[in-house]
Amino acid sequence: MGNSGRLGGIARHDRPRGPMELIDEAQVTLREGIAGDYRGAMKPDGPRKRQVSLIEAESWAAAMAELGMAADTIGWQERRANLLVEGLALPREEGARIHIGSDVVIEVVQECDPCSRMEEIYTGLKAALSPDWRGGVLGRVLAEGTIRTGDTIRIEK
């Protein structure tokens, strides 16, 4: 994988355990994360640790392969991630910055550990997403703007 990648997809959900909605364009704000996404909204007096979640297309494909399935057997958005990154390895350290399109900057705050909800989707999915940050990263918004599927993504460490 190279120094830059591509935004392969955008997803959001408007309530806890709500269905994931795939969209082609989204506003990303300091206050809401992905506009319209339940998880990204800042809670009063709470930390902004989990505003946006990102997963690598290659990591999703590896997890599916480990389960003996094609990458598209289960849609990536079922991971409950907001953004699908293609052709770029996400940073595996806190503080790294992910630039999307011309304006948006997201700071990595931690690994996105897969939860027991993954087992509800498919038995063994939690374990398949566990090694080497395969479940993705969580980030907070540092600079807002509009993102679109196909936007360039680059990493600044």
C-alpha cells in the first residue's frame, strides 16, 4: 500500500443499534463527526474520543477470508465503521493525522476493538477482526469539511 489512498465508502447510523446508511457525501464537523451519525455527536461535557471510525478495505477482506468468505459477502458497513479506506494502511498509533479530501483532518485516538456485536453478525467475526488493528481506528475531528466517496486520503505522522 502506498502513501495515499482513497475513500471507498461513507456510512452512518442515526441511533444506537440503528441500521447503517451508505452515503456518497457527508459533512464532517467538530461537533458532530459525520453529520447525522449517532456516535460522532459530542456529548455534553464528554470527551470526543469516538467521533469517526475508519476501517481498511484490505483488513475487512482479510477478516472475511479468514472466515472463508469473499470480502463482499457481508458489507463493510456492518462493522459499524463510518469510513472505508482503500489502498492505504491506517496508522497504528495515537496522534497520527488522517487527511481526507482538501479540508478534513482526523486524529487517531485509539484502536477500534471489535465488540461482541460482531458475533451477532457472524460467528467468529470478532476474532477475525482482532489482530493487528484489523477492526480499524477511532478518531476525533480536528478540521471540518465535506468528504465524498473517491476523495484522496493521506497520513501525517
